[in-house]
Amino acid sequence: MPTILILFGLKFRIYVRDHEPVHVHVLSQDGEAKFQVGDEIRLMVNKGMKPKDIKLAESIIEENKELIITEWVKIYGK
């Protein structure tokens, strides 16, 4: 499970042997969330992350969308 970013205490990971659509897992001290990454950023699952961390994660994902998609393609070839 490659960690592709660590910012402001949040870890952004892409799990190997995962599934489509393109998405990223975000881990905080309080929990984990999963976001779909495409034309829009969409929260798919939240397991205990605080609302302020969700908003921060969304912002970081938006700013790094190209990197996340590139890393996804490196892993899955799609």
C-alpha cells in the first residue's frame, strides 16, 4: 500500500489489489476515509475522520489530483 503523500498529519494511500474507480484512502489520527478522484472529488466512505480533516483532505486531493491519478495508473495500468 504505497503512501503517496503525507501532509498536515494526513496520509494518502493507494492500496494494491484494490478496485475501480480511481480513489485514494486518507488516514488521520482519528480514522480513515476514501475519496473517488476524477473530474470531481467525492467522499465514498468515512470511518471516524473529523469534518475538518475531511475538508482538508478534499482540498489536498484537489490540488494533487494529477499526481494521484498518475500513481493509480502506475499501479493498475489503467
